[in-house]
Amino acid sequence: GVGGGGGGGCSTGGGGVCGDPSVLLHRDSSGFLSRQVVRHQELLFTRCMQELCSQVGAGCVERGFLMQQLWGAACGLLRAAVADRDAAWQVALDACAKERSAEGRLNGSTEQLRREVAELSRLNDSLTRKLMARQGELDARNSRVAELEGQIGCLEGRRPQELRAQLAEAEAALAAAEKSISQLSGKLAVANSESAAKERELQHADSRVHEVRSDAAAALAAAAARTPRPSQSGDLPWDVLSSDQRATVVRALRDGCSPEDMHRLLVGVSPSGFDLMPWFEQLAGSCRYLDPTRPGALAAHLAEVEADAHAHADFSESPAPAHGGEALLMVQKSVLRIDSSPRLLPQKSTLMRGGSGHPDSPDRGHGHGHGHGHGHGHGHGHGHSHGHGHGHGHARRARMKEPPLSARELHAFLRELLAQDSVPALQQYLPAAHTTAVMGMRNRGADAESVVCLLVGVMSLDGYEVWRCAKLAGALSACVRDGVSEIGGPITRALAVACTPTAARVQDLRKAQLVSRRRAAKAARAVELAAAAAAAAAAAASVSVASGGKRPAADAVAALLSQPRNTDHFTSLGADDADSAGGGGVPSVPSVLRAPGKVRNCRLDAATARKDVRAIWAAMADAAGAAVVGGGGSGSSSAPPHATLPEFLEAHFTRKYGRTAASRGVIAEAAYNLLAAAGAYGALGDPELSLFVRAFATDVEVTMAEEMERMCQMLLEALSQHDAHVNGRISGWMEKSALIDQVLMLHPHKSDAAIADLRAALDADEPSAALCKYMALFDEYDDCGQSVFSDVLRQQFVDERVRALQATEDALVEGASAEVSATHVLSAVRRAHPDLGADVQAAMLARVFGPDAAAAHMAAVAAGGKGVKGAKA
């Protein structure tokens, strides 16, 4: 041992191992020593040498220091060797990377060369094929050339003189054919010109026919508008007005004045209720001839009108009004021959067209009284003639030209002018007296709309120009104090009756008679249905009986409809899941019908219930369309796709009334009242409400509403086609037997009892005729709905669907098992409905098992089989 027996030395025997075997040589994948391992061993050896140097230094300091210096030099050499090893390793890596890059480029070049070789081979094959094709064409052309040479040789053997003779004959025949063609062309041109002339004559005749028809229609409309009115009663306004005023009122109403505007004129108030009487005589219609492009021209025009009015008053020895609308009206009457008495024939009295014959006809009436004005046209009209010659009529007619702006355009201009609230701006267009009057109205609190209407001469925008009958202004102001509140009341209704033609009154009476007949027929049918429901005491009319917990919605509807409707509140069917759960924990009351305590009975009428049901059907259709477009449940409703009616009703009312605790009672109240009204009126024969109750009870699908409307539309189209085929046009009338035949053509499986019900309903709608107006059968009125025939037809449609579904369900129950496959469904459908085709069966399969099962069924039927097997539900 070295260093004595201190135990600190290094022994070569025993348990210690020194020398090369103690160095762990670890190489990486490249064959080089691992840098981490060498570094670790260097650290270990350094610590060992430091310990040895410290032990040696204890005996001899110089020897220990020397050993430490030597070990440091050895470590430096080791680090240099390791650095050289790293450099060599990096060089080797770079060489390997360059070699791989070169190999990649070589491979890419090789692949590019292969592709180019393949492309060249393809081009070579294509050129070879083209060459072969061209060679074939060349051979064919060579054979054709040989054939032509043979034919030429044959032709050369013939005689040239015969060929020339044949050619001359052919040329002569060609010349004769060309001559004949030219002659035929001339005849064809003449025929075409004659045909064009006849076509023009036909078009002219057609246009004349259309004109005559339009004139006849206009004459009929005018005659209907001029049919006699009922005599005026002794009530307001007729008992206050004089005979001349009554005649003027009737004439204005016939000429297009609305009853509301006439009422405002008689009481002298504007649409906003402002009193117009202090300014009516001066300002009414005074700006009708205002020209915005000529400021100041209105004053000159009004001066001419006033002078003309004075001249007319002096000539006819009658007093003349002094200002504004009255002066303008006097000149208008003398020029346009406006008659203030009622008449039966239409007479146009506008600024451009007089009531006497042609618009350009001169005044030829002489003396006072009724005369005829004859012109170049073919019409004539009655009027008061005050002129004795031609000069005055022509002069006045020249001055009363067409207004530069329409009433609506003038209304907008004057409203903008008054909005400036500037006297100088008004004085640019209006005379000083009129400007003072306008500002006086504004200072008295008149709104701009009232001032503008008075200046234009109307009582409402686009209304009748009341300055034509300015003498009626304020005729009722003495007896009617609060004129604004009376607008739309008895006086307005009396004026509306006075302007209603007899033809319109007859139509109203016919409509009222139809509604009354429908009400009576529906009341009788409701009595019959109530008697039938009373006879069948075990089941509620039009509603599915309770299902014993299998269908919660049906049980809830049966419980709700069993409650009396004449009470003020409904009894709640349950408040939450715990209260409404059955024995198995399944809720027996839909969420939309859960409410705490009692629910208020609003007693909805049939029209309101029908309107609400249609709104729900429309919302459901919109949600389904949005879900199809959005690709899932992204519709307008929060209900899930393919939701039942109770689920959708919950989402619909939640979206309508909110999702708060307070809205819970409102939702339940709306659902209770709607279902109660639908059940009650559906039991009395309303098919739409009956269908809604059945859909809520899950007896039928929610798409039945759309199918029912489509069925009615198809029937109406079939009836229209039959009507057009029989009568040559759509007359709207048809024999009752033919109508029933058309129904049977669309629904051939109706029973005798159903046909008898349809005949009885048709007789109830049209009791005294063999013909019926079939289009009116589907017209709807808010108070009584459609006809009895339409109700019976639609109710039969619903009942037939319910019976069909029940028959299918019974057939399924007979072979019920744990799983129901498409084969079971098809067998049940065939047993219940043996007359259904393969397409209807496929549609049923698609509803239950999806389109794949339907496609497989159609493929099996096409292959000769009976249908599909497989898909289970």
C-alpha cells in the first residue's frame, strides 16, 4: 500500500478497481464517444484526484501541488481531444447531410427523367396512332381517287354530244323551275302582304273589342255607381241642410268625396280639429293654381279670377263673391258648367274637361235654365247656361287652365314653405291679404297640415277638392259643436249610405244573407253533433279518450275538456313534474299546461281561437323551414326539430311572453283557453279547431293542417277545370251532383254515409237550387268561417286519417313484440289498407325508419320482392 496504514490510500488488491477497466466507454449511433459520459467521468476523476492530491499534500506539499498540475494538464488534453472529436463529428454530420442532399437531388432528377421518358413514350404512342390514322385516310383517299379515275374513264367512253344535249335539257328545266319559283315568290309576297293587312285588321279589331269591353265595363261601373240611393232620412245631416245643399252633398259624394271629408267640410274643421270657418271663404283653394317657378303669379291669377267673377255676376244680375274660393268656384261653374243638382248619368267636372260634350266645345246655351252644350264630340251633358254668346265662354275657358302641380305635389311644396315660418317667404308666392290670413291662422294655433289643406282646397291628403262645393262649409257648425269627435259617427255613416250605390248595397245584403244562412246551418249541425255526443256518453266529441298514461297529452286534453266552460276559472292539471307524474315517474301533464292553482277562463270565441291556431300553424311552418335551411335546430323557435305540438306550443308561448316566473301563469292561461275553446268549437263542427285538439293529443300529425288546406286547394282547382271544360270559361257555378262527382274523383274511397253528409251539407248551403256557387263554398268570413260543406269535407278528411292510423295501430298491436321492424310495419299497413301503393308504403317507411329504408323497399319491389327487411325501431 502507499501512504502507510492510514486507510486513505489506494490499494491495488482487494475490493478496489483502478485503471482502464474502470472507465466506462459509451459510444453513440455514429460510433463516437458520448460527450456527456466523458464529461461525467472527467468530473468524477477530478474529484478523486483532488482528494489524492490533498492526501499527498499532507505529507509533501510540493508533491501534491505537482500532482494537481499534472492532472490539470491531463484534463486540458482530454478537453482538447473531446473538442477535436466534436469538430470531427460535426464535419461528419455535414458530410452526411451533403450526401443526403445530393442523393435527394439525384433521386429527383431520376424521377423527373422517368416522367419525361413516360411523357415521351405517351407522345410517341399518340404520334404513332395519328400516323396510322393518317395512313388509313391516305389509303382511303387513294382508293377514292382510283374509283374516280375509273368513273372518269367510263364517262370518257360516252359521246360528248349526248352529254351536251342532256346538259342543255337540264339547263332549260332549271330555267323553267326558276321562272316558276319567281312567279310563286311573287304570289307568296302578295299573300304575305294580304296576310299582314288582315293581321293588322285583326289586331285593330281586337283592340276595338278590348276598348269596347273596357268602355262597357266602365259604363257598367258608372251605372252601378249612379244607381238610385235611398231617400235621405229625417236625421242629421239631411234635416239641417236645404234641398240645394243636399243635392250638392250627394253630387260631391258621387264624384269621389269621402264621407269623412264631407263631414269635416260640413262642420268646418280640419283633420286635426282646427276651426277653419273664419278663413274658409278667403283661403279655400286659393293656392290651387300656385306655380313655384313663378313667384308672384298667383296674385295676378286671383285678380283675374275675381274680375271674371264680378263680370259674370254683373252679366247674370246676381251678387258675386269677393274673394278666394267663392270667386274661383263661380268662374269654374260658368266655365265648366258644374251642375249642383243630383243626376243619374255620370258627368265629369274637372278643370280640364267640362260637363257639356267635348272638352273643347264652345258655350252654345242661351237663356237661363237647362240647356245642352254641343261640341265636336259625341257626348252631351246638362248644365246651367248663363251665357248668350261665344266670347265670354272662350275667354274664361282660356284663363282656367290646368293647375301647374298636382294636389299632392302642391301639398308638399306648401308644407315646406310653411315649415320655414317666414313672412317674406310667404309673400313671394301669396298675396298680402292671404299671407296675413295664413299668419293669423298660425297665431291662433293652427297646425301646418290644416293650413296647407285649406290653401290647396282639400280636407285630407289626396282628398276631394272641397272648394268646388265651398257653400257647404260650416253648414252643420251651428248644430254640431264638437265636430272632431263626431267624425266617423252617425253623420259620417249617413253620408256613407248616401254615396253607396244600390249594386254595392245588394252585394252587402247578399253577403249578410249568406252569413246568416251559414250561421243557421252551422247551428243546426252543432245541435246534431251535440245530440250525437250526448248519445255516445262514453267518449268526448272530436277528442281522443284517455290513454291510461301511455299518452300524457291525450290524457291532459281529456281532463281539460271534461271541465265546464261556463266557470270563471279552470282547475289546474298540475304544477310541476312531481305533481303531474304518474306511477312510473313519467309526467302526465305537458309542460305548457302546468300551472299552480286556478287558471282564468277568458271564454275565447271561435274566430279568435281560429286566428290563434292559424298563427301557431304559420309559426310552426316557419320554424320547420328555418330548420331545413339552417341544417338542424336553428329555427326561429327554441323547440327541437321534429317537436310535438305540446313542445312547440311551450316554445312558442315562451318566446311570445318570456321565460320569467310571472310569465309562467300567462303561458298556462293562453294554453288552457286555446285548448278549451278549440275543443268546444271543434266538437260543434269546426274542423280546424278539432284538428288542433287532435294534433295536441298526438292523435294525428301536425302536418295535417297543411295537407287539409292542400286538399281543399286541389278540389277547388279540379272544380275550376271542370267548370271551364263544361262552360268554356270559369263561371263559378256548378250542379251539385257534378260537384259531388268531382269530390269522389279525388277521394274515391268515401263511404255512402260520408257522401250523404256532403250532400246534406251542400243542401244546407244552397237549399233552393240545383246549382251552387262552388267558389263561395270556400270563402271565409271571420264571424262564421267557411261553408258547412267545407267544414264537413275537412272534418271527414281528419276523421279518415284518424281511422287509418287507428287501423294501422291495431294491425301492429296484433303482432306486437319487443322490436318493430320495417317488415312488421309493412305487414300491418297491408292488412289495414290493402289498396295502398308501393310509393305510399315507401313514404310511411321514410317517416318511421328514414329514407334508406324507403329506398331499399322500392328497390326490393322493383326487383320483384314484397319489400324490405331489417331496420328495427
